[in-house]
Amino acid sequence: GEDVEQSLFLSVREGDSSVINCTYTDSSSTYLYWYKQEPGAGLQLLTYIFSNMDMKQDQRLTVLLNKKDKHLSLRIADTQTGDSAIYFCAEGSDTGNQFYFGTGTSLTVIP
Amino acid sequence: AAGVIQSPRHLIKEKRETATLKCYPIPRHDTVYWYQQGPGQDPQFLISFYEKMQSDKGSIPDRFSAQQFSDYHSELNMSSLELGDSALYFCASSLGLAGTTDTQYFGPGTRLTVL
């Protein structure tokens, strides 16, 4: 499968911005995704970006895509304690038949 | 809006038993995916179906089988269960093949514990 890498842990103070980074290997992905998983819960789609875009903003979320470096980031503005969760980036295979998930970044928001 | 439904939500089995997990996709979605997430791990793709035909196969053990029925729901059958099969099993659905035209929408998962 494809390699999708993320840093494992991130801690920020409430109200600060969080930036979660992801690197991937498959350059043929049409879309790249960010999912949020709270403890014991399912995967919640946060946002996704089309591969020919550089940036997408959705309320407090900003996704940046550097296709040359195969680097994807998720910025959460004004991070709240409710944002504490594990965040997975994912890329679709070129056939669209499956997703490859990153290792997940555990975000802890300190009040 | 209707979401992906999985049943049961929790399942406890003993080694060497069998288990059947069910997934009901979002209405009108024709593609179903199964993922396995072990403790502290990222989801690993098992298998997918598009229009009732297997579309891709990942790291699904030979002890497992799955199918998609005419109403597009899917079942994952797991036999000769092992302790290592204890995991959260996610089903996802999409309209068409996700990753090209749409994304996958995930169900809440079935937590399988093998004792």
C-alpha cells in the first residue's frame, strides 16, 4: 500500500492554532482527506481537497496542499477542547477503490 | 441525513467462533468498504464492493469473507476467530468509487472483542 505519514502527537493551548501535517507517496490521488476520530468513536469526515487545489478553507479549518512535496496540512484556528481527538489524513487510491490512512495525530488541547 | 449503519455495535466472541458484521450504506450509495482498526492503529483496508461485485481487496485474511447484497447492504463474515481479530471494524459507503468522485462516509464501527 501507499505510505502516509503523520506526527503522532500534538499539544496546543486552547485558543491557539493547531497545525497537523501529513506526507504521502501516491501522487495520483484525486482527493486528499482529513478525518477526526474521538475516543471510541467512528471516523468523521472533516474536509477534503481536490488535488489540483493549493488551499481550501472551511470555517476554522484550512487545508494546504503542496503537491510537489506531497505534503498536506490541516490548520485548526482557535482550537477548542472539543477538538481533542485523533486526526487522520487519507488519500484515495488511483482506482478509488480504497483509502490509505496516515498513522493519525493525537491532538490534545490544554485548557 | 441518514448515515451508514453498522450492527452490532459491540460483539464479544470466543476464539474459533464465527462472527457476522452488517453494514447498511447511506441510501443510494452503491459502494461499500470494510476497514479494520486495531488498538492505537490506523484503519486498514480489508475489501470493497461496487454494485454488488468485489472491487478491491486489501489485507483481508482468508478466514474472512464478505459480500454485498441486492439492497446494497454488506456483511463481513469472520470464521475461526483469533485474539488478534479484536478490533474496531468500520464500514464506509460512497456513491460510485470514492477517491475519484466522492468521499467515503464511515459508520460508527463494530467493536469486536475475541476472548
